Amino acid sequence: MSSKRREQHEEHMDETWLIPYADLLTLLLALFIVLFASSTIDAQKFNSLKESLNAAFHSGTGIMESQSVTDQLIEKTQVQTETLVDLQRLKKQMDQYIHENNLSSELKTSIIKDSLIITIRDHALFDSGSAAVKPQARKIILSMADILIRYPQYEVLVAGHTDNQPIHTKEFESNWDLSSERALNCMKILLSTSRLDPRRFSAIGYGEYRPIASNETEEGRAKNRRVEVTIKQKIVP
């Protein structure tokens, strides 16, 4: 082969192998993201991430588009991880307050999905059939407010729950009314702390319709009578 023909051959060398090689690197990066995500977030977030990856790599997008999706997944995973760390830190602070004030029979905390839920038994807050917060219970709610000030990026939902025992009084026609008024009164005490943004807060009454225990026993009914404060990541428009 002449020198001239050899040079032309080298100039037109097939470089299509670079495309699958780059795709392989992208897939390896995605694998590391999945491994990282599965070690730091719960199963539901992992499944969500897996579905996003499947959509990205089976949609016919090119390398640049796949890289963009991968970057978005990395950012999403980082946010989810930071949220979980924040909620765990907040839970630890609340648990410490509960322990120091011997309130373990009245309050408990749990992290479910991407939310921290603080459950308060109704007898710690109200007299039977009343929505007026006990004077000594205000301290509990205000202590929660002091902690929430440190987490301005989260939304707070205050929900009232009752058992299934009918109520019909001059003040409350139904358990809907009682649970709603209880939630609203608790939220008002939280917002009496002026450093909290009211736009982050909402209150709702579920009445008897979201029990966590059987209403067939007094013990179960006592568990169902509660106020739940749910703290979740703020949705930015």
C-alpha cells in the first residue's frame, strides 16, 4: 500500500466505537447513582429513581440528553438525601424534648416516606369533647414552634383526629367539627411565634375516618383521638 493511500485510510478510520463506549460510561454513572440512592433513601424513592432511569435509557435519547437526565437525577438524589438528614435531625431534637419532659406516653415521632410526623394524644391537649387547648399543653406546642423555626424550608400540616363515638353538642355537631377546631387551635398557637411563616402552615380535620387502631376497644379509641403535626419538604413552584 502506498504511503498516500495509507494516510487516507488513517484519516477515515472508523470512530463509531466511541458512541457505545460513551453510552457505557453513562450507564456506569447511572449505576453508581442507583447504588448511592439505595443506600441513603427509602425503597419508594429508590423505585422512583429506577423508573426515571428506565425512562431515560429506553426513550431513544442521545448521549447529551441522557447526560442531562443523569445530572437531574443526581440533583434530585442529593435533595432527597438532604431532606432525610434534616428530618432525622429534627426527629432527634423532638425525641430529646420528649425524653427530657417525660412525655413519651403523650407524644411520639416517626418518619414516613418523606415526612416527619409528630403524634400528640388528645388527652395531653384537650379535655374530653373540648377543642380548647389546655394551658399546660401550650408549652408543648410552643416548644415545637421553637424547633420548627430552624427549618424554614418545610411545610407543616396540623391534622385533628377523633374516635368513632358520635358527638352532638351545642358547640360541635359532629366529629368533623371537633377535629377541625382542635387542629386549627393548635396551629394558631404554633403561629403565635411570629418568626414562623404562616404560608407554610395548614390545618385540617379528619374526624373519625383515618383511625390508626381499632375503635372496638377503649385503648384503640384513645390512640385514634390525636393531633398529628406532619412536617414535609416545601414544594417550590
